[in-house]
Amino acid sequence: MSKAPSHNPPAVAGDTVGALIEWGSQQLESAGVSFGHGTTNAHDEAAWLVLWRLGLPLDSDLSDAPESIKNKPVAPAEKALVATLFAERIASRKPAAYLTREAWLQGVPFYVDERAIVPRSFIAELLVDGSVDDFLSDRTHRVLDLCTGNGSLAVLAAMAWPEVEVTGADISPDALAVARINVDKHGLRERITLQLSDGLSALPGPWDLILCNPPYVNADSMAVLPSEYRAEPELALAGGKDGMDFVRQLFAAAPACMSEDAVIILEIGNERAYFEAAFPQLPVFWLDTSAGENQVLLVTRRALAAQTRLTAQ
């Protein structure tokens, strides 16, 4: 008769923060968990979980200096808490952000839970480093963050441009409830409006800038997503057979909702080939991010309007 597997957390090796991180990293690697929700490897995720569980700053110094956080002793009760957290991460296959109820984007903390996708958009980099500023003007007043999720891009846009009004919109009431937490958390209720909308249907504008990290994962990729991604709302990920269903609707409706000089900044992840197949004649600007020049693009209203006219002919 086979013995039922034990669900007790494994014994933790070591009595310092650094030792717990190394132990945790080994646990995650051995379990074959997937990353991509704020970290890209076992060591960084282990550091996140250990520091969070022990109530230490997530930007703690983990150098080899004797005085560093890495050498801070850990009590047996704290070790037990860490072990339980790692056991939950491995057993549930949920992204770490859903366990800690916190995600960081460009150094800014955001609340997140299972009602919204874990924020990780490369658009955040462009907002913070000023990469898109040259495409804007003194006439840029109304900014829309479409598919806002937990509201992180709306918050970062409001922080980057104190003079603009920002609207965060989503089709999901649950996601907007999470976004409300973050808008209030960062004291931006007077500058960020949250709006329930299916695409642009309830958002006539005119918008001077549209930010959008839409559902863009193609059907074949959706079928093989790791469990960590399947823990997120499918509505925020699945983009149809080629991943471009939402983008087609957006581009068709956008010109009528944009001011004359407006632009859309759109993230399409690893789907550039599908994007270019869907819009072969559309001139766009590919923007450089830490993941290269294939993840985020910029398209002007003029280009979208011209394509709409060509399609209608």
C-alpha cells in the first residue's frame, strides 16, 4: 500500500537570511515552478519571498559584508513561516505576487490579488524613463490606460505627468476593484478616474494618449501556459487564435476616440509576427525596452485613420 505524500514543509537548512534564500532557491528549482511575474529566476524569487515573509525591505542589501541583511540570524519560528510560504508557492503554483498580495513595478509597490493580472508591463519602463515624452506635446491632457488591470500603468502615468488627467478602464469589475485600491494607496483619486468598459465602447474621448497592455496570447500559447499563468484571469491573457482579436477591435474604434495628434502605446509581448501578419501595411514605431524592440509599439491616430480608409475602399 503506497503512502500518501506529505504536505508538511521541508526542513529549512541554515539560520541566516542568506541561507534561507539559498535553501528557498533550491526548493523552487527542484519543484520546477515557473517564473515571469516579477522575477525571472529561482534565486530572485526566493529572495522576494524570504524578505517579504520576514518583514524586511525588498531592496535589502544582500552583499557578502558581515553587517548585511544576508547574515542576519533567523529564529526557528521565522524559519517555519518561511518554509510554509515556500510550500504554498510550490503546491499552489500561484505567482508569488498572489501570495504576498504585492507586486513592484519600476520601484513602485502595488496591491494585487487573483482578481487582476500580476502587473509586469514593459510600458512601465517607458513611462518612467521618459522614452515616450518626445511623442507627446503640451496638448497631451487626457490619458487612457485601457485594460488597466490593477491600475499600475494608470498610477505610473499620473506620477510621470502631473499635469494630465488619467482614466483607467477595464471590462472586469473585479480588476477595477483592485485598481481602486492602488489609486487610493497612492493618493491619486482626484487625478485618476476608473471606468468599466468593453474596449472603447464607454470611452468616447477624445484621448490624447492611449496606453494598452491587452490580452494578446495566441490560442496555441494559451494551451501550454504554465500553471502560474493559468492562475491569472484568462480574460486578461487570451487574445484569440492569433492573439490579435482585441487589437483589431481597438484599432478599428480608436481613430474616432482620439485627438488629431494622439498616439497609442501598445504591448504585444512575443506576438510581433502575428501583429505584423494582421496589420502588414500599418506603419508603427517599435520602442526599445529591457526585453528588446519587439514587445511594445507606438502607432499614431493618423496611421490608424489612413488604414481604416484603405480598408473601407
